[in-house]
Amino acid sequence: MDFGSKLKSIRKLNNLSQEQMADLLFTTQGNYSQYENNNRVPSLDLLKRLIDQFDLDANWLLSGSTEQVVNLMITVLAISYL
């Protein structure tokens, strides 16, 4: 799974629009869209905000692993049934 796909999965799992996600990360919706489409590389500051905001593992975010997305989906589903 590429970076843009992971970013989109995180956004969708949190029921956020691109504009809402951009606001959380202190960027514009246009820039955010380019990150999801792998047309732009985020700054280190943006990556740190993303990792902190969603409690992500940096190695997972920057690698090809999909395990954390699956775990995040399970957590979101469990919370939604509480």
C-alpha cells in the first residue's frame, strides 16, 4: 500500500473530508489532495503532525505494511459498537 492510499484510508476511517483532514494537518485541501494522489511529498513537519494526530507508527506510514490500517479499522469498528 502506497503512502497516498494509507493517507486516504486513515481519512476515511475517521470519517473526515479532505478539507477537514487538511485543516487538522495545517495545510490546504489542494496540497492534501496531492499527498493522497502521490503527486506531492509531505514535509517532515506534516508527517509528524499526521503521526501524532492519529497515533501512527512512522515505520508503517513510510513503508509498505498494511497491518496498522487493518488494526485501525478493527478499533474504529469496535468503538462504533460501544
